[in-house]
Amino acid sequence: MKTELKIVRHFIGNKKPKTIREIAKQIKADYRITYTAVQRLIEKKVLKVQTVGKSSLCELNEKCYCIEIYEAENERRENILKNKNINQLYKEIMSKVKTSLFTLLLFGSYSKGKQTTSSDIDILFISNESNFEPKISDILSLIPLNTHVLVFTEEEFIRMKDSKTSNVIQEAIENNIILYGIETYYKLKNA
């Protein structure tokens, strides 16, 4: 089960298809254990497999939202919250926002683990609540952190993710950490 979680977490952060040998090497696990875990994930339809020549390429099933995905996303959130700036921002938002009807994504350099001391914290909210953006701006104006905030409705999010031209939503989908609203995010992403 631990190896399965490692594999799912790895694929959420690295979406490129890989052989089982590459997966084992990248998650630093024994090949046989990785092979067994991959087979279980394929049975559960968490991973898809495609045969190319003599190799089998595995990738995350983008249409799947199951307990394995939830656990991996939750673990990624817990890991990023060890960063004191992200934790401070998260606690402030969660204590002051009076609705639970939103999704909060961290994207950009912090989600990639490539932040520097001058990096801003890129966050994206998805909410259909009217006046959500001014409320968030008021909350974040009190926090002494360099943040870059984007707020979209669910309809805007879906339209932009399906757009043929590259945009910030597609960038955020490609590399993010879900701080709040895992289930809603996956529903919108797969809509």
C-alpha cells in the first residue's frame, strides 16, 4: 500500500508515461515490489497501461478519482504545509473564509519545489460565490507575504482548461498542490 501511494504521488507530480523500471528507479523502490503495486493500481483503474514494443508504459488515469488519489493529494498537501509561509497563508485563509464552497490550489514555483527567497506564492481559487474575490483580497492584504492570487468561477475554470490556447489554468492543472477542495477540483478537471 505504501508503494502504491508513492507511485500515485509520483505520477500526480510527473505526468509523463513511464515503464515500471523507470517508476521503481524514480521512487527508489525494489522492482518486484513496484511491479506488484503497479499491477494493483492498474486493476483499480488508477493507472493506465499501454504497450509500446516490448515495454509497457504506465500513466495516471486522468478520469480516475478514488481513495488512492485522495490519499496521495492529501499527503502532498501535508508536505507543503510544512513550509512555514504556506502554512501561515493556509491557516489565515481557512480561519477567515466563511464558506466551504471553494477550491484552493497552490501552483507555480512553490508547487514545483523550485521557489527562491524572492518567489511569490501563486494561489488559485475556484468559487461561484459572489464577492469572493474582494473577500480574499481583504484577507491576503493583512498577510505580510508576497502572494499572487487568481479567482475563477467553476464555469471560467472549465472553459479555460478546455481552451486550445495556453493559459494560467492549464499551467495550474499541469503542476499544482490542492490545499482545499480535492474532490471538487477533480470533478471540475474531468468535467
